[in-house]
Amino acid sequence: MTRIGLSFFVGIVVGTIFRTFAKMAIGITALIAAAMAGLSYFHIFNVDFSSVQNEYQHGVSWLHDQAYRLKDVVFNALPSSTSAAVGFISGLKRK
């Protein structure tokens, strides 16, 4: 019972932290993108989107690789992955 409870608790904590981080990251990214689009529209600051797209593709591939590694670490470290997943989903939900 301790293994399942601990995994569930860790899942809730990680889900709550992820929800908070995701909300902040989306908000900051939207603000930066809107500022860059506005500056580019008024010809104040011109952005070369071809190099941005290249860097984006490299970043996405790196993040994809790291996510798979994190998944493997989590599934090997937690005794009960199902209860951790249920806890993660519970942590993502609003109160």
C-alpha cells in the first residue's frame, strides 16, 4: 500500500507543478510571439523566420528525446506507474 500511495502522491505533485509551469510558459510565449509579430508588422524589428524555424526544429527534436528519457526514468523508478499516472492526471485537474 505504501508503494501505491507514494506513487500517487508523486504523480499529484508532478501534475500540479506541470500545470503551473505549462500555464506560465504558454502565457510568456504568447506575449513574446505577439510582441515579435507586432514589431515585425510595423517594420521596427525584422525577424528572419527561416532561421527561427531551423532552431525550432532542433529544439523540438531535443525535447522529444529528453521526454522519452524522462518517461523511461519515471517508469523504472516508480513502483506503481498506473497510480502515478492517475495521480498526475489528478494533479493536472483544477481544484
